[in-house]
Amino acid sequence: MRTPLFVRPPTDEERQTLAAGLRSGDAFTLRRCQIVLASARGERVPAIARGLGCGEQTVRNALHAFGERGTAALTEGSSRPHTIHAAFDAAAAERLRALLHRSPRDCGHPTGVWTLELAAETAFAEGLTATRVSDETVRATLARLGIRWRRAKHWITSPDPAYAQKNGAATG
């Protein structure tokens, strides 16, 4: 059986901060203060979780955070990832730019118009990305390169070699 997890004894200054946190309007701070003070009183993790209506892992996370960061753990931090791994590195992004300057037909697609989804599929097929990425990832990569993506417009064209001449005559 594992030994029960308890918070280290808070200092007098930390106790004052914890007591002030019990009057906080922020629910995160209030809950963290309740958890730490309950553990300091000697309550075990399952009892604290039951008493506060939260999960045991939430209690453990709060106790570990208080042990590591002290009263700084009483305020909610950002949930944003610490590191963002771009699906396209700089070289792959430039290759994507070059890919989009070619026709999709060159890559074996039956259309002559790029869509974000088609670009994502082709980028994976050509080895620009390790996994199939979303069309939003392609759009964000293009935005990072300074390229605005607009929806493709389908124009009616004809395979007739004299189409441009005939069309010009018809439209004046």
C-alpha cells in the first residue's frame, strides 16, 4: 500500500495567504486553498476529494503543485502548451509554397484547383509532413509564410484550343 500524500506544513505567511484565498471570488483559487488546508489538517486525498466533490487526481495535482511552487500554485496558469511543434518546419513550409505553385494535376489529382484539404493530402503524400495534417494546419502554415488563402473559384473553361478567341468574340 502506498503511503498517504500530505502537503508539507505551510509557513505562517502561506497560512495567511491560504486563509485569504478562502474568500477569493476565483473558484480555482478557492478550491486549491481548500485542498491545501484540508491536507494540512491531516485529511487524506480520498476524503478531501469526496468532501469537495472533485476527483482524487485533482487533489493530488493541487498538493504536488503547492509542494513545488508554494502559494504561486493557488492561481490558475495558462492551459496553452509550453511548446508548439509546427507540422511544417521552415524547409517544408517553403516546399509547400512551391507545391501550391504547381497544378494539382501534376500530382495526379483530377482537378486543377487547390483546396486546403487537397494540399494537406498531397503534402503528406509527398513527405512534407510525418502525419496527415488538417486543412487548418495548412492554412496556418501559409499564414505564417504571409500567404492569404482564399476559397478556390471554379471557372467554366473549354478544352477547345480556340476557346479564348471564341470567348473574347462572344463577350466583346
